[in-house]
Amino acid sequence: MAVITKITTQQKNKDRFNIFMDSGEGEEYAFSVDSDVLVRFHLKKGLEIDEFAIQEIQYQDDIRKAYNLAVNYLARRMRSEKEIKDYLTQKEVEEPIIIEVLHKLDSLKYINDEEYAFSFVRTQMNTTDKGPDVITMELKERGINEALIKLAIAEYPKEDQVEKAIKVSEKLIKKSTKDSERIVKQKAEQLLLRKGYPFDVIHIALNEAEIDKEQDEEMEAIRYQGEKAHRKYSKYSGFEFEQKMKQALYRKGFSIELIEEYLREVKKS
């Protein structure tokens, strides 16, 4: 048995206390505890405690320290259970302690994966241009189960998805004046896929977005791409030059008719 001889407050953390004990060889520092643990175990000067009690006190203090870490982590924003578990693991907290902390957080309603999933979907809807597939993937990465994900994603109606997809497409269109209509559509489709929109939403969005170019706009685009191709193939002449130009411009998405028209224009100049 050892006797607590002194309890002092830590200078840098007023919520932690240093415990000094005498086991028969003089007073020495034994361990430190959180204020909650101090009160819970009624630690005070003159109290006799054995080795088993000390181990239990230190175990509970480890739980308290991990709990405080988790609460501070939660203070920044909502977290899923998996996010908290991963965070504590990174802080080298042992698995049994993590389990205790998660149980306490759950009992206090500090974590709730269902509320988290719904909040996450709403936040992504309101602050980003992500589609439902990307949001679903991000929820899976945060440890949300498929049933909850399905319920939460239902909060993202198809009409809102289409509206966002159209905006994404039209923003790309404004930056793609030098590309052919076909290439613009391909770029828009690939961009929407990367952002997580399903094919049916993409199809509707591309049909409603103002992608179709006027004849003069498409002609301006082929002139721009044609000048680049012309510089590349200027060392060729005659039939070979014409074929190289046709192949290059066709790959850029221009129709054969427009390519022929452009090449006639080039010959005249």
C-alpha cells in the first residue's frame, strides 16, 4: 500500500493534478490525473491505495485524456464514428480505450452517424457542385453504412442534381470556345462523371445546357485548331498535308463538312 502525500495543480493545465506518494522510501511523484478522475476516485492527501487501484485510476485517466481529445476534435465540426476512431488511432490511443470513448460519446449523443450523414449531404448540396456518387463515396470513406447513405442521399433530389450539372456544364462551355461542339460535350460529360453525377442526370443536363454552337462559332473554333495543326504539319504539302489536317481536325471533333469548308478557305488564302 502507498499513501498520497501531496496533490498539486499542473502549471500548464489547471484541470490536471500531480499525485505524490510515499510507499515507504520517501515522497515521490507517482502519476497525474484529470480533475474528473480526481473527484471520481476521491483522491486526497492521506489516502492509502494499492497497485491495483493505481492501475485502474491510470486506465480511467487514459480514457479521460482520449475523451478530451475526441471532444476537442468534435468542436471543429460534426464527425462520424469512424473519423473519431481514426483520429484517436493516429494519436496512438489503444483500442480498448477508443471503444470506451466512443461508447461515452454515443451515450452523450455527441456522435450520431445518421445525423452526420444527413448533415453531410445537405452541406455538400449547399456549398459544392458535387454529384450524389461522389458524396456517396465520401460517406463510405467516413464509415457510414449503406442503409444510412441511401436515406441521406434521398435528400438530394434529382431536379437539384440536374440544375447543378447544368451550371457545371455551362461554366465549362464558357471556357471552351476554341473547342468543337463534340469535344465540348465530351469534356462536359467527363467532368460531370468525375464530379459524381449519374448518366441519366448528365444526359438531361447536356440536353438542357447551351452547348450547341452557331455555325460561325464552330467556324471560329476550327480556325483556331486549324492554325495549330497547320503549324504542326507545315513541312508536308499537297495530298499528304491535306490528309494530316483532316485527321487532326476530325480528332478535334469537327465534322467532315466543316473541315472541307475550312480547307477550301485555307487554299484561297
